Amino acid sequence: MKARLPKEYQPKSQAQLLKQAQEMQANMTQMQAELEEKEYTAESGGGMVKATVTGKYNITKLEISPDLIEDAKEDPEMLEDLVIAAVNQAVKAATDESESVMSGLTSGLNIPGLF
């Protein structure tokens, strides 16, 4: 008597594997496009600086409190640091979501250079 594996454990044909890879690629392309259109906002200095970036990491908006601008006349480095912090946090939010979504699409596959 031969032991038989359940269908989910049987090897897939090349056509099935190709179809599955094409579906995954289409899903990834769609998700990448959606992620690139999203905007991510972060703030620093207790909300005195707000930066917004897209999924393509382009800065689309930078808000600086007028009070902070006034204070920056005496300490411009403080303003620079707060702007950098807000932009970095917004970029990190975009990167984190992109990595999370893409790893979900690839079902945890670790394929170098995939995204």
C-alpha cells in the first residue's frame, strides 16, 4: 500500500506555480501603487513641527509653528533638529507599513531585492 500525501502537500505543476507567481506579482504591484499614494504624517517638538511624506518618500507638507519660528531666530539648530526628526519619523512610518504589507503578501518569504 502506497502512502499518499494530501493535495495541499503534493507538488504543484509548473503551470500552477507560474499562475501563483503571476497572481502574487499582480497583488504586489497593486499594493505598491496604493502605498505610494498614501501619505504619512509625523510630528516633533510636541506638535510644533509636522511633516507629511508620500509612500515614495517625497515631502508634501511641512508645518512649523509660528512660535517655533520666532524662537528659532535665537536657536536655529533646534528648528533644524525638529524638522529632521519629524521627517525621519514620517519616512519610518511609510517604510514600516510598506515592509509589513509586502511581507504579508509574500507570506513571509525572504526573497532578496523583492521590495
